[in-house]
Amino acid sequence: MRSIFTLTLVLGLACLAIVGCTQAAPPLTPTQSIAAPTKAAPTAQPTTKAAEPTKASDATGASAKKVNYPAEGKAVSIIVPFPAGSANDTCARVLIPVLERELRVPVQVVNKPGASTQTGMTELVTQPTDGYTLGLISLPGAMLAYLDSERKAIYGRKDFVPLAFQSWDPDAIGVAADSPYKTMKDLIDAAKAKPGEIKVGTSGVMSIDHMVILMLEKAAGVKFAMVHFEGGPQQITALLGGHIDASVTTSSAFLAHTKSGNVRLLGIADKEQSKFFPNVATFESQGYKVYYGATRGLVVKTGTPNDVVDILAGVAKKATDDKDVLSKMDDLALSIRYMDQKQAAAYWDELEAETKPLIELAK
């Protein structure tokens, strides 16, 4: 999986140099792309009944009892570096009931969108290391901000400790219901006929969505006019308003709009047919081998006491196993692909090691 990921990222990042927008690798063909993180860990299974802790610290066992966390009267915040209503925002909010039950304190989401997650991640890294501020992270997108020296991010991988990665959400491309484009071929043909004129929305420069469009351009030999927004909801609003011709974002962001009949999906960037969108063909089945999406989870700032990290990691696992959370995630078209703290850290480290040398190569 790591080698597949590396090949894809070379392709996506190398496209940046083409449009003018890091160990060196040979040139890629248009068919090389990324695979979903299917081997990270088994899918989480719901528990039959959540145990009722006698203390907040009981959530992760005896080792967690060494620290008075969370203190009575305190609240926990989750910084989400995406807009309210986005798929990333929803992924954090569905966990809150279990987090509050286990920690026995209020838990709130704080949305800090902007600069393809850089605004929110900057906010997180400036907070105290007391465990009262968590972050929702989405990979590989979050790495692109701090690995690109031109972005001048004040943080890097060393500044964050993952608690757990919990979901996989492949990207998709959608158009308005009244769009003349019925298939991806229709859209590609239009882009070939009018190079640089077909407007396609993303969730920001150097976002996952941006990468998908760049890879699709390479695979299909076309050029789109990219329009960058703060997040999925904003670009879908623009799509429905007729301001762009197509929207590329994570597939779950399209769910409500496909159910209402306002949006038609042309394809999903995954190797497997989506159980949530059974009538939507994959990019691959339509001739474009592009697989890309978001792996999401919770992190804290490095320096947070180990006992606090243990408590939060244990609670994150309980939330992922919770039958109500699983049901809600399913309703929202969010696939559970759980990685515990150790697995998540290794996954992130490997992605960074593979990605870092490719940034400068692409430039």
C-alpha cells in the first residue's frame, strides 16, 4: 500500500509543476494512483453495551488513574480545520455524545477553516498541552500544508500525537442535476473541447480535492479551470448556484444532495464500488485510474501528558466501537477504518517519509 501511495502522490504533486500552481522518482504514467488504507487495521465492531465508568479516568484502565483528567468544571474542545457542515466537521461531531459520556465533561467543536487546514492546525499547535484541546486531522491533506516550505507553517509532524484514525472517505466528482454532463466522459470531452474553461471546484489550494483534479487532468489529458473554496459545503453551494460546472470533494459531502436529487455523481475515486452510492461508477471503471480520499482521526499537541493521552486514546476507541456512532457514520456515508494510536502514528510517519522528498521533486 505504501508503494502505491508513493506512486500516486508523485503523480498528484508532479501535476502542480505542470499547472504552475518531495528521494527522486521516475516519471509516472497517467494510470498510477493511490490506494485506500485498507490494511491498516480491521474494521471496528460495535460493542454490545458500553461500560459505565465509575470515574472519568476509568475509560482507559488503571494507568489512566494517575492523573486528575478531565477536571470537574472543565470542557474539552475539538478544533476542526474545516467549515461547519463539512464531512470533516460531521466526523468529529458524531463522536461527541460518547466523548461526553466517557469523560463526563462538555465537549465542543470549534471550526477554524482556511488555507487547506493550515489555519486550524496553527490554532491547535498554539494551545496548552493539557489535553483540553484536540484536533480533527485529515490525511494526506494536512501533510501538504506543512511539508511545503512556501506555506511557512509553524508546525510539523513532531508537533502532534495521534489518538486514533477512524474513517476513510474517498473523493467523488458531482454536477448539478440539470447539468448536461451525464458521465465522466461527457465532462472530459467538454474539457477537451474547451481547454481551461470548464470550472471545477475544490476545497482549497493543495487540498485533497485539488490533488484529485490534478491527477484526473493528467490521466485524461485535459485542463480544467479550478476554483478553490474553503470547504465542501461552499463549493457544492456554488455548484447548485450555477457558478461552477462540477465539484470534487469527499463523497460523503454529496450524500444529502444526491438523496434530494440536486446533485448527480459522475464517479468515485476508490478501488471498490461504494456501498453508499451503489449506482455510481468508480473512476477506474470509466478509464481513469485515480484513487484518493481522506483518512480522518483525532490528535493532540505533542507534550500532552502520557496519562492524558492514554485516557483520550481509550475514549476515542470507545467512540469508534459505539453502536450509535457506527450507525450514524453509516448514515452519513463515512466508512470506519480504525487505526489505534500506534498504528496511526506509524501510518502517518510512513506517509510523511514518502511524501517529504516528493515536494521539491514536484516543484
